[in-house]
Amino acid sequence: MSYLQRKVLRKLVDYPQLLALGAFAGFTIYLGLPLAAFQRVSSRMNGFLNSFAIGILIFLTVDVLSNAWRAATEAAVNAFSGKAPVGDAMLDLFAMFGGIAIGLLGLTWYGSHYMKDTFARSAIPETRVTILNSNQKQELQLVQQTNAYRLSMMIAIGIGVHNFSEGLAIGESYASGAMGLAIILVVGFAAHNATEGFGIAAPLTGLSKRPSIRFLALAGLVGGGPTFIGTEIGSLWSSTLAYIFFLAIAGGALVYVSTLMYNSGRRQVTNNILMIGFFVGMLAGFITDLLVSLGGA
């Protein structure tokens, strides 16, 4: 596409409008966050909501890692056939595996150092809870609430890294003059982020104290804000290496938080309910992703 053609297409959406679209694509995550306000939730329903969120995270994990791996293997194939430098392919593969290590092992290290004690204290058998005095019960509720907040923020961070890469895709489409693709990506990612909000909110449902609006606003900013930042950076600078790296970090982080949520949900409901929740969550992810695919993205 010529420079003149790109210039004409850019007039359809100017730069401030592009940034506004990037913000819209990210902050639809707030549509799913009100789920956290549900307090009177049975253990059965809470377990289903938890597994529904895990289903969404499973879809996101497969989606981000497959996209990162596709880009990395394409670079390796081009290098093997002599179409691209071997050094670039090696860097892309290093970004892939290094990103997974940072996302997965980094959160594992954080959890073992800062969450191990609180999780151990909250894992008290139901038979012992009944014999605790009022002060001990209040302390247990506080510990469980702290765990839920930390897990929710971990999910928001993992989703935020993923959304940064989505913002890069929107910005790069604008920079290349592919405005139709940029608009399609905005619509598709906006639908995606609406479901991702459920993943952040799920650990907070059923708490004795309703989550504060301030925390939910912060979690939404952490999860959705990077889409706006990625859109701005992608419109000015394109890097396959960065794209692979941030997707891989997100994939590793999502694997970690999914396992934490599964361990929590398995104690609440039967395996049948968990599997139904997984299915519904993954179905929601695939349907929203279809919006992007139908547009040819």
C-alpha cells in the first residue's frame, strides 16, 4: 500500500480517535467486574463461577501461547530456509521461553514467598472452623479475603500483559494503514475483555465483605489499561520480539493463576460442576474470538 493510500485511510480515524478506541477495547473489562459484588452466593454457585472464570483463562492461555509460538516458529522456519537471520529467530525463541519462565516461575516465586503462610492458615478443615472462637473466625475471614484479593490482582496482571499485546496489534494495524483490521480488532478485543472481567471478579464472590469500588477500579485499570498503552506504542513502534515476549509472559502467568483457582474450586464443588464451568467459560472465549476471525483478522 502506498504512502498516499495510508494517509487517506488514516483520515478516517485520526490519532486521538485511535487512542480512544484502544481505551474502549481495554476498559470493557469493567463490564464483568460487578460480579465481585455478589455476596450471598452458595458454595455450589461460587464454585461454578470460579470454574467459569477458569474456562475463560484456559482459553486465553491457549490463545496467547499459540499466537506467540506461531510467530516464533515462523521466524525459525524463515531462518532455516535462509530468508531471515538466524540471530533473529534465536531471539524470538528466547523471548518465547523466557517470557513463559518469567510469567510462570516469577508468580510461583512470589506465591511461595508472600502467599504461602496465608494460604496455609486459611486451609482449615470445616470440622475445625466450628470450634473456633469469634476472634479466630474473624481472623480466618480476613486471611481468606486477603488471599482472594491477591489472587484477583494476579489474574488482572496476567490479563493486563495479554491485553498489552492486543493493544500492540491495534496500534500496528493503524500504523500500516489497515484501518479496517484495526476497527475489527477493537470490536473483538472489547468483547474479549468483557468476559475477562469475570475472571478477575470470580475470586471475590461470596466474601463476607463486599470488595471496595477502589480495588475493583484498580484491578480493571491493571487488566484493561495496558490495551490503551499497547495501542499507543504499537502505532509508533513495531516489534515481533516484544509481541512474542509479552504474550509468553501472559501465558505463563495465566497457567499459574488457573492452577490456584482450580485448587480452590475443587474443594467447593464436584468435578462435574467444574467441568461444566470450564466448558461454558471456554465457549464464551471462543465465541468472542470468533468476532475477530469473521472479520478476517
